Amino acid sequence: MALLVFGAASCGQKETNYSDEHRKSVLDNVDKSDGFKLRSPKVTENESKAIEAADVSKKEEAKPTKAAPQEVTKSGALTGDKAKAFQKLSDTLTSPCNKPHSLRKSLDDKSCVSASHANTFVSELLKDDVPADEVKKFYEARYGGETKAPAKIDTTNAFVEGNKAASVTLVDYFDYNCGHCKMFTAVLAATMETHGAKVAVVHKHFPIKKDSDLAAQAAIAAGKQGKFSEMHIMLFDNQGAHKKSDLITYAKKLSLDEKQFEQDFKAAAKVVAADKKEGDKLGIQGTPTVFINGIRYKGPTHPKYLGLWIDEAADLAKK
């Protein structure tokens, strides 16, 4: 599969267009979210092509070749060139724990909790046909550079989905009129199907596009009456129609008390402004932007890799 570093396709000051290779809809591959409370909004084929957010496009299958001898790594079975690439990467990639040795040596270091997770990350990328040089880039985006302290994010007034008592918190900064954010809801929903018990998902507003601040206020106001999820979905399903009159119509469709909705809508402006200010302070320039236990997510936009980060964060939280 073709994979992009999370955030490469986002809404912001600089929005990136991609080739036909990345046009395939994410929903065709990962949207199996019917069992997740926060259903992912409907994304049409035209929308998928228009925003070119396909990070999970299918790769044309290669012609069958003679099977190479199987080599077993500590992360599972890889064969032929992939096994060789894994061995080389394992010897050349640096420790995920900022130790002065390689990833391979880190696997024998019991104090390095991230070693086994980093090993799996590399192995899975190779299994997904990611070239070795690209695997290195993904790895360096995740483990390279100096270790930074986790960002401090205020979740007091945010809507939380999933296991609120979990040791892992995923914070999603989004914009209701951002097409990439709409697509990411499917990825997030699929991730929650497998990792819902391990993580609390916190929804934070970072309005960039026109009327997105009003849409965020409507979601918060609906949440005061227990209908955040329903309004959240409705707003994504009706991107581009977020004027005040539209929002009142949605509130009526959800049978919300109109007087209370109006009061909560006005009060929510301060919450949305605070979220935006916090996001600016964190250096957010586009949406969606995700933090897992305070660390900005820089892996592929795919539920499997989000899940790997969540697993690692859960193990690190046990230390």
C-alpha cells in the first residue's frame, strides 16, 4: 500500500495535491466503523478524488516470481529482499531510546520499552511494500531527533470518546470544513474498533476555514444536551453548509432545546477560541493534527499504524 506521513495531506495555509496514485478513497480500505459509536461521516467518491487524501491506495500486484528462502526476524517472517532490507535497517537505524547503538542492539536492552515497537513498525512498513529509504524516513519522523517533553493539552472542556480511564489519550485537532479531517474520521473510527479499550479520544477544535468556528460552537452546544456525536457527524456530512441558519436547522433535526442550544452556542465561542489559541501555541498549522499522550503523531495515516503508536504509548505508561 502507498503510505504518507500523517499531516502530509492536511487543511491549512499550504495544502498539498497528490498524484493519481493517492486518489483511492480511504473508506474503501478502512471504513468498518459501524460498531463504533462515533460513526464516520459519509464520504462520496467525488469528495475522495477532489481532496486526494488516499493514503491507503492499493498497489498493483507484481507478477509471481520464484519464492525466495524465508528469513525470520524478531518481528515475524519476511522473505527475500524484504528480509535483507530489514536486517540492514535493523543494523543502521539508531536506538528508539536515544541510546548510542542500533535498533538491533536495542532489542536486547530491557530498559528500552520502545525497541520491540520500533522493530514491529519497521517490519510492518516493509510488509506493506514501503521502500527501505521511505521506511527510514518514517522511522526518523517517529524516533529521530532529541526527545521532547509531551505537550500539555487542556482537555477540561473537550468531548471525550472511548475509554476515559485509559492510560493513553489521543487528541485530535480538526476543522469541520476540512476534507482531510472528514476522511480521517474513518481512519480514527477503524482504529477505535481495535483499540477502543486502550485509548481516550479527545476532540479539540482548530477552525481554519470559513464558518468552521460556528460549526465547532454548534457541536459543543449539542454536546451540552448529550448529542455531540450526532452533531459531529451531521456537520461533517454537510461541509460547506455551516452558517448560523444551517446550524439551527441541524439542532432542530436532533430535537435539541432551541433556547438552551442558543445559550450554549454563544458560550461555546470562548471554548473554541481557547482551543485555537492552544493549537497555535503547539505549532499546529493544519488539520487534522493528532497527539498521542502529548507526542505529535507522525506515522502513516492508517489505523494499523495509529494502533501501533497507541500500543507503544500504553506500554510506556506502565513504566
